Amino acid sequence: MNKQTYPYQALIELCAVPEIKNNAKNAQQMLGFICAVCSAPVELELQEWLPYLWNEDQTPSFSNEQLAVDFAAATTQFYDACLAGCQQASPLLLPTSLWLNESSQLTEQGKSFAIGYLSGFQHVEEIWQNIWIEPASSLEQILQTTTLLLGKLANPATDDPQLLNLFEQLPQADEIVASLPLLLSTLGHLSAQVNTDD
């Protein structure tokens, strides 16, 4: 049986290259960011979001052209796989096994994915604000659920007592992680439908 390759593997491997590792967000943050961009109601061009995978004070630059090509190919491969998952409303292929430890507690990698997703969501928030979402619709509910669940993963020990109380009512980290592949693709699927309905 052939070893299955996953759409995120190339990007994770490239993030171990020192010049990328030192200047860009970590691999899990990148994956989260790209997932958020994929589930936006409008499809964005690569150049509109690629620079945001770098640390804030850094501009994407590579010591050789091949590395630049490989990085663009790896990010596009994951982005395209996420888009396909959203179109079909089938669970996204995500490295969820890295997000929990043996005790089913959230790892730093899982937290990084959530931080990356929320950062990506912030990047496309204006697009979300510019579409009309029917109150109490499936889209509104899934959008709120997604941001809340990822908020809990990103910042479980928040100082905000109201938010902390809300987080306590949400599922545990292992349940959240298990739900994310389908939840994120469903969000992308519903958001694309709103866009085509307008």
C-alpha cells in the first residue's frame, strides 16, 4: 500500500528550511491562515494573501528562485485542496493528529493553527461584512461557531470572564479538533453559495 501524501506535507517541510522558519509564520499558523482565506465568500488571488504568511516586519524573499517556486507551489497545493473540500463540503485534509497530545490535550501546534485561522479570518473580515447573511441561517450559526471554537483553542486562558464562561460551555479541545475538518469545509461551502446566490 502506497504511503498517502497529504496536501499540507510540502508546506510543513518547507517551513523547516531556516530562511523560511526564521522569517515566516510557523507551518500550522500558515495552514490556519490559508483555511480562513479559503472559506471566505470571495476567492482571493495568491498575491493578495501570500505576503501575510510572513512575520509582520518581514517581506517574502528567498535566497534562490527554486525555493520561491517550491513555496508558492506548496501553498497553492494546500489552498486548492481546501477549496476543493469546501466546494464538495467534504472534510478538509488537516494535520489534526499533531494538534493533540497522548492525553487529548491541545498542543502548541493546535493552538498555532487556531491563531493562524483567526489571523486569516481578520484578513478577510471585510469580505464577510460586505455580504448579507440571513440572521439565524446555517451560515451565520456555523460562522459564529467556528470563530468561537477556534477562539477557545487560540486563547483558552483569556482574561475576559464573560468569554471564559462562554468557553467553558463549549466542547473540549479534542472534540473541537475532531470537528474542524468538516466544520471548516462546510463554512466554505455555505459562504460560496451565498456569493453565487447574490
